[in-house]
Amino acid sequence: MISSWQERWLASGAEEAGREWTRLPMRWLTERHRERKYDRADLSCGMIPLLGGQVVRPAYPWLLRQRPAQLLAHIRSVTDPDGFAALKDQYSATGHSGSNDCNNALNRVTWIVTSKGGTVRDITIGDCVALQHAIGEHQTNGYHGKHLFYALLAAVGVFGPDAPARLKTVMLPGQLTPAALVDRHGIACTAIRDLLVDYLTERAVDIDYTTLEDMARALAGLFWRDLEKHHPGIDSLRLDADTVTAWRERVRMVRDRHGIPLRPRVNVHTVFAWVRAFYQDLARWAADEPARWGLWVAPYPIRDSDSDHGKVRFRRKAAMDQRTGTLLPALPALVRAVERQLKDAERCLAAGRETPAGATFITPAGETLLRRAGVSTRVYADDPTTGRRRDLTMEEERAFWARAIVEVLRHTGMRIEEALELTHHSFVAYQLPTTGEIVPMLQVAPSKLDQERLLLVSPELGEVLTAVIHRVRRGQAAMPLVSAYDTLERLSSAPMPSSSNAATARRTEPSRATTSTPAWERPSSPAG
């Protein structure tokens, strides 16, 4: 028996109908030969008190298909108007401009309140994550600053003082436990599964997460799970010679899901090294804890020659040198290309800003674009030839950072992971004791070779770094602090003035003031 408006809503089929939900009552009247006194606009207006009063709470798929912005505005006017007013005031107080971005952020908060019920203060971080997943599943179009709604909610204190500053920090995958790393390979033998979990737990203290993940993939997936597939019921680490020989031949090839060889495995020596270290560690640990590890001690199935990667290292070094020699002559052409791309993007953006809405203008490439109407901090234009909308502001940003990355890498010779670790604190200045001259230096954090380096900043590099700092600050007195996410370690760093993450730093409020003066304008002693 239907006893509530929510149950009536679900039973009507309007939830599944989406944007076409108004056709259902029209069809009902037609089938019963009743006079139609309502149209789509009347029905949409009738939904306002039902949604605003939270009598009916549709799911996200239905809400995301409703286009009328007035519907959401009316819902905000009757559902916690003070809460939405606080979000709007916060948007203006943080220096943002553009009604489109503000309305889009408020619309997302309105979707949450309408679907989940309650007020703005009742929204949780989980609600924001659920909305983002629904948008990704049921909508194909997005807009700039799509996580702005979360930043506004966090700024007004909805989530509490310990909430992450950015929604992306919550949504990014974190580190898996050793048990989860092993279980995703589906090992059948419970005893071996537990052994691998205990072993990886012990090793996790001494190695980073990337190494731990590689070790779990090698031991649980490429080693033991492969043995279980070809020797069902196996439950001992003591392997006979034929079993070991057959496994070594299988693991040397990368295979598809049907077991068909595709190509030789490049890092097979690493797999052999992990398996050999596994057996060696068990034997060594058994001397200290025989009751825990002694049961699993067995002869090593891997020879020393199998895990020797000297030849592989030599071939990799030769391939890198050859690639460098091949690509080096093209470096001047790359530099000219990124500089030309940046100049064209800047001129195109400037032309778009000077063009009134609805008028056309010519790009440096000779294209005719139509300036889109609307109030926004970004410049949008339509290409009449292709019908594609172009974000000229984003094109200029990408061109700027492409040139900045190329210039930093070619003037310093650092690796990409070292460039990603650059922060505002990496720029230091050294005052010569004899002349008092200030020499700009760039401090490179330890990376592959675990050695810290201090590089002299040339005038060309200094110009690029200064442009990066000014771009990140955006006229503010302080550098914004952002948390950089390490895709390999699956960890977010502490808030810091990271120049390599400037694209997100622009949309993150600084949590404390940092220096606004380039480091080479302040005397200091060299580090390292």
C-alpha cells in the first residue's frame, strides 16, 4: 500500500522517465479521455513546492536531466535560503567573479539538498563524492571549477575544521593494505595467501608503496597465482625442478587473458629478484622466529643468473642514449613551436576578450570564431565551421605551461619527477662573500640517485621561473598552498607553495601567507 508522496513518486515511473516525466500525466489524461488542463510548464511549476518542501526526493539521474535553472533557484528560495546565501557571500568574499561559476556551484549544492534532504549544514563529504560520481555517470558536459561547490561548503565550515581543502583529495585513490594487494590476485590457498600478507606487511616498513605494489604483483600474481593455475591444489613453497623451469619460461612472456604469448617481459629479472628475495627473507627470518617462518623455508627456485640485470641495464642505457641523440636535433624546433603556440593563444584570448558577445573575430591562425554570450571569468567562443565550443582561457593556460615545462627541463636537465617536486622554496639565492653579488640558485630535491643538487639559474631560466611565480600568485600578496598528489605513492603532500601544481593552486585559497618575493631577491646561504 502506498502511504507517502515519495512512494507515489517512485510508483509513477517518473523517476525513470527523466526529462520526459511530464508526458506521463499527459498520457494518463489522454488514455482516460479527460480534458487536458495542464501543460509541461504547469507541471514543472507544481514540482517546485514538492521538491522545495522535500516531499519528493528524486535520485540524481532524474535531477541531473532537468535543465531549467529557475527550478533550482526556486528550490533554493524555499529550502534553507540562509545557507545558500552564506555560500554566495563566501564566493564573493574569496575574490571570485562570474555569475555562471557561482550558479553552477549553487546548483550542485541544490542537487544534494533536494535528493538527500535536510539543509546545507547537513551535507557531508560523502554526499559530495556521491554527486560527483553521479555527474560522471549521467552527464557528459562539465564546466570550469566543477569542485568549487565543495570548496565553498568547506570554507563556511560545513565539514568541520579537519576536512580536506579539496574534493579531489578525497576522491583520489589511496594506498591499499598488503591484504588488499594480495587479495586482488585471487589466491586459492589460504595458507599461502596469509603468508604473503604477513611477508608484505613486514617489508612495507622498509620500502615505499610503489615498490610494495610491484612486489605484491610479482609474488602474488606472476608467481603463486600462475603456479595455482597450472598446478591446482599446490600449497607448498618447495617446488620441483620441472615446475620451476616451466614457470620461468611462462613468466618470461607477457600473455593475454587466454594465455597466448604477446611479447617478451622486459622486467622479468625484477620478478625473479623479488621471488628470490622472498625465499631468502623467509630463511633469514626463520633463524629469529622459527615458529612463525620456519615452516615455509625451502630451497631457492631462482638462480643468481636469473636475477642479474646487468645486461638489461646496459641495453636500457644504450637505448636512452640513442633516443637522446635522435631527439636532440629536434629540440630547437620544439622550443620554437611552444613559443609560437603561446603567442598565438595569448593573441587569440586577447581578441576574444575585446570582442563583444555575439560578435565574430579572427584568430592568428585565420579562424573565424563567435564570442559566446554570458557572464564568466573565462572566454568561450564557438567555431561556426565545426560547431565546437572552445575555451580560449584554457588554451592559453595550456600553452603557457607547455612552454614553461619545456624551458625548465631543457635549461636544468632534471627529470620530470624532479620538476614536479619544485616549490617556491626551491628558489634560493646565494650571496657571494667576495663581491656581495646575489646569485640565483635552484635547489633540486633528491630523486633517483638520492642526491640533492644546486643549479645556477641562467637569465633565460630566471625569466621563465619569474613568469611561473607571477602566474601562480595572480596578483595576490602570497603564494597559495596546495597539496600535491603523488600518483605512484597515492599520497597527498602537506600544503605547500608548489609551482608545479599551479593550475590547481589558482583555485585554492592560501591557508597562510608565504613569501611573495622571488627567492633570488633575498640573500641566503646555499643549501646542501
